[in-house]
Amino acid sequence: MFKHGLIPLVLTYLVALVLMVMPMPASIDVYRPDWVTLVLLYWIIALPHRVSLGTALVLGVLTDILLGSVLGVHALGMVVVSYFAARHFQRIRNFSLPQQVILIAFLILIKRLIVFQANVFIHDAQFTSSYFWPALTSALFWFWLFPLLRKIRRRFGVV
């Protein structure tokens, strides 16, 4: 009925969505990593034949709903970043972990810029420098998240 390993895949997405809306103190909330995009990028790089732009669109819309933002804003950012990752997944796989961290920081920054520009276009959002901190924290969490998700993928045979 289900494709092999679908349940662990979906559970990682659900955990990432929960981490995106989990209450945090305001002083550290501005540093919250972009969990959904991180998990999505891992699965696109690891399983490009299984996780695609459609998955990015669905997760982006779910993120918009959970965060209460305009529908499609995060979806647009995720689809653009996911396209790059899907197009170059073979190269990214061959990067060392520090090289991947730099690329992930850049991709999250691009996604944040797209979301910010869409918000400016829709309702004149104001720029604050703290808006881009999640790009740095997301990159730092990639050091921890990449091996964890690879272990989950191998342990549960997600193919």
C-alpha cells in the first residue's frame, strides 16, 4: 500500500513542521532554523527520484498555513531552492560536509530573500537584520541534521 520507507519520510516532515511552530522565548526565536527547508533539502539531495518540487510545494503551503503567512509565499521560496538542489543533487552529494554547510546557508538565504521580497510586494514588509539569522543557524544545524537524517534513512531503509 505505501512505498517502502514512506512513513519515516513523512514523520521527518511532521517533526520539522512542529519545530517551526514550537514556542520559544522571543530572545532566541529570531534565530530559529528553517527546519522544514533543511529537511526538504536533505531528502531532495538523498532521494531526488522520490522527493520533488511537488513535495516542496506542499510543504511550503503547509508552512504558510502554520505560520499564518500569505498562502504561497514560503511555497515559492521552497520550490525555487528545491529546484536548484534537485538539479545539482549529484554535485551536492560529493561536497564535503563543510562545503554543504556553506551551500545550505546560501540556499536558505536565497529562500529568505524570496519570502522577504514577496512580503514586501504583498504588504510592504520592513527589513530587519535579524530576518536573515536563520540562514546561519540553519547552516550550523546542518552539521547535526545531515548525519541524523542519513542514519534514519539507512535504519528504516528509505529508498
